[in-house]
Amino acid sequence: SQQGEEDPQALSIQEGENATMNCSYKTSINNLQWYRQNSGRGLVHLILIRSNEREKHSGRLRVTLDTSKKSSSLLITASRAADTASYFCAFQGGSEKLVFGKGTKLTVNP
Amino acid sequence: DAGVTQSPTHLIKTRGQQVTLRCSPKSGHDTVSWYQQALGQGPQFIFQYYEEEERQRGNFPDRFSGHQFPNYSSELNVNALLLGDSALYLCASSWGTGRDTEAFFGQGTRLTVV
């Protein structure tokens, strides 16, 4: 299957801790993107990392990409209760469509 | 600046009926893609429209069809609804059709087929 896979499926942490989510894929990609989804509603774009990039930062987010291992990770530092959501990785390979994983459900406890 | 807007937000249909979902892209965007998200799953690509043409299609049956209008808005039509079509339908817009484009998603339409 072309689908990406996130790990873990669910993650529960305390406010202030860091959260790390991983994503693996099986095909060659042009870019990998991370999205957040609150309560089964719309997706919010967090960050895009291109295949020739290894690391990218945006505020409290850090994304890494290892194309040799076909994997990416999303690190959220100093998490807040408002970070509670589902996080999805999605990649664009040989076409423009986004191929999503099943997501990681993050719960940040106050 | 309005983002991507979808209507309706919720819809209940009976098996066998037909449904039309609507999407207005973010201002300045000309490309619209539709995704289906079943409960507990990631979104699955249905198709993409650009210049009023279907450019790319995912693994969905012909019961799923769409349209893009000159103002770039789009409709998703599903005929002969099945219980398994119950899902959140997401519309995403972007500018152009190149890769490495950031897609902006609407809040989705929750379709329940009974």
C-alpha cells in the first residue's frame, strides 16, 4: 500500500513535555507534510518538508526527514493542552495527490 | 480572507439516494481536491479539479463524480449511496498544480447514510 504509517497510534503526555510522532512510507516522495485535525473536523497544515531537506522548524515544531529510511518525525516541544488533536503525515510522490497515514492521536493532560 | 468553505456541515441521507456537496476554495486558489475520511482513518484522495477538468482520480467508483465551475468552486456528487459512504468529506484548495504546493482544507461535510 502507498499509505503512510504513523507511530504511535496514540500518545498521552503531560503539559510541558515534548511529543514525538513518527511517520514511515514506502515510495519515493517529493515532499512530506504534517497536518493537525481537531475533533474530526478540518485539517490544518503545519509544515512541509521537501525531499532534499533534512530538518525544518516552525515555532515549537521540528520536523525531520530521512529519505534513506523513508521516515519522518514531528516533534512538538513544551506541549500545551491546546495541542491535543490528531496528527497526520501526508506525502506527495509521483503525483500531486496527498497520501495520508492513519494518524497519531495526541492527548496533552493539563 | 475567507478560507475554504464547505456546505453543508452535516447531512443525513438514505441508502440509494444521491448527494451533492459543495466547496468554495480559498481566495486566489484555482485547484480543488476532494478527500474522504472514514472514522478513525486518514483522508483518502477522491479526485482533483483544475481548469474545470478532472486531472487526477483516486481509487473510487464512478458513483463519485465532480464538477468545477468557472469561479473555481466545486461540487462532489455521490450516486446510489451505500452505508459505507458515511464519512467526513474534505475539500482542499491550492494554487496551481505543481508539486510542493500547500493545500488548505475546509472543515468538511459529515455525511451519514442510513
